[in-house]
Amino acid sequence: MTQLQATQVQVTQVQASQGQTRTTATSVSPMPQVHDLIARGLRPHVEAIDHGQYPASFMRELGALGGFRQAVPREYGGAGRGLAGTLEVMEAVAAECLSTGFCVWCQTVSAWYVQSSDNEHLKREWLPAMMQGERLAGTGMSNPMKHFAGIEKLRLKATPTQGGYLLSGALPWVSNVGAGSTFAVVAQLEGGAGDSLTADYLMAMVAGDQPGLTLGDGGRFIALEGSSTYNAVFREVFIPDDQVLAKPCQEYIGRIRPGFILAQSGFGLGLVAGCLERMERSNERAGHVNRYLDDGVEELGADYREARRRTFVLAEQIGCGGVPLGPEATHEAVACRILASELSLRASQAAMLHAGAAGYKAGAVTERKLRESYFVAIVTPALKHLKKLQASWS
């Protein structure tokens, strides 16, 4: 049993003792099947994914197993297990491959947007294919989240027209998208109050093949090359009213923000679990000298288990969303996300130091995990973004 699987069992036991485990037929955990799929459908392809191959077959199979429907309410065909179920799946995937774990986050958080909206058309017509993994789903929310934190200007404008809106502008990076995909955007309505946070905004789902939308080369990264990441250029892209998630959308974004942020802890914690496993392997041959390093398996493992416990407590409170939560939920989500970032950086460095020269070779697992850990701390909301938010609340 791996470090991650043992901790999953431990957290499930804690949830059960707190009366939090759901036992309906539709809420049965898919984790045994997910671990099997990772072993046969992901592990043999991680090197190719690191060099740019998108894990299409794995994502489709994961969707068929129910991997993307864990946090979706049962009334919309989901498993109804809440955000904790989503975190379990994402963490297991990211322990093997952070890039794919990030894609799982993109897919599931896009479903989170739709299920949290009042748009019944999107819930009925778009959500089922997103949950099944039949339709790629990305998230174009990096720029809006930075905008609402006062970090950068919003890049999309919306002009009202008959039956909807025309969107123009450009987003530098949108991940887990391609032909036939969908992703979310926020645009400022023409005539709004400049960059004021009281301006009128809308949030909508966009289809990747809508006329006027171009998905282009987003450039090369040191990791995440297999995440199907593109830049998105909008030239008067028509968005019908039935694709709008919310307008105005400030209150709605406040509703989805805790789940959006906390869910990212899933791929961060997964990376830490993967690093701990590599450290244990290194100790089989070099434990006699690795024991002098400051961050060992015991120290990091204890911090990982505490961060995971804290994350899952909040995930149980958030559930499938739809429950009004105070600002404390967002504050705690940010704190958990910071823990995931900082632990990822510590764990990847510790894994490299434990491996020594064997981990320093190009293509080594520990070399990849070191590169991936920086993404956990850089992806929106980045570590500096999160700490800016914390400072604004103190």
C-alpha cells in the first residue's frame, strides 16, 4: 500500500467516525478502479505526457469510471460525494503525473462552475458530457481571478447584442481544451465602470469551436506540456444567453471560489505523496546517509497528513456546493492551498536530495517532480497571489 493509499484509508476512517461518510449506491468511491486505471493507463505513458502527449484515453476512461462526477449532485447525474471525492481522485492521479492531475482539476472545476450556476440549460445539455469525459473542459479563470484580486486588468470585453453577447480580447493560456472542448470566461460588459470592481461582468461557458474563437500555440513550458494548453483569441465571438453562467457574476464567483481554490490542493497533495514514495525508495539503498537530511519521510509525512486532514475537513463542509458559506471558508481554502504549494516545493526538493545523482539525470522521476512542483506554486492563484489575499484580510 502506497503512502497515498494508506492516508486515504486513514482519512476515510476519520470521516466515518465523524458521521461524514455517505453510503448511498450512487456515492460509492471509485478509488479501487481509479488506482487500477492509473497503473495500466497512465503510468506507462507519463514520459510521453511530459513531452507533450495529451492523455486522451486515460481522461475518457477516468470519466467513464465516474472520476469527474464525484462532486456533482445526484440530481444532475453526479455521484454526490462532494468535493472530498474529487480531491481523492485528483490526488491519486497527480501522485503519478502532476500534468494529468491538473487536467483532472480543469475538467472537474468546469463542472463545478456549471452545477453551481442557475443555468438549467447548461446543466442539462453540457454537464453530462463534461462529467463523462466525453467533452474536454478547461478553465479560463486565471485572468479573472487575478483581476478580482487587483493584480491585472481583465482581458475580455462583452458587447450586448440580440440574443446574447459578442466577446473580444485574448487569454494567454487555457488548459485542457481543444476541438469540441468548452471552458469558462469572464468578460466586462461594454460601458462598465472601467477596471472598478463594481463594474458589470458576466461569466459564461464557451465552446472551443465557436466562430471567431482561435486556439493557438501557448508556448512551451518546463512542465505541463501534456496539458493541452493554448492561447485563446476572441474576435466578436457570439455567446448566446443560454451559455451565460451569471450576470452580474461577482456574487456567483464568490460562491464558486472556495471550491475552485481548495480543489487545487488535490494535485498539490498528490505531488507530495508521489515525492514521499520516491524518498522511501531512495532510502532502501541510501537511508543510512539520507537520515541526516532535514526533511525526511517522517517529518514531511507528518506535515502531509496534517495538510490533507485540514483540506478534507473543509472539503466535507463545502460538499457539492450550493450551501451558503461565510468568508471563513475562502480564508481556510486559501490557507490549505498555501500549504499544498509550500509542501510541494519542500517535498520535491527533498525527493531530489534523497535520490542524489540518480535523480539529477534528465528524465528522472525526481527531476520531473521538481519541475512540476513549481507549477503548483505558480498556477493561478499563485503562492504570491494567495499571500496577497491573506495580507488583505489581516
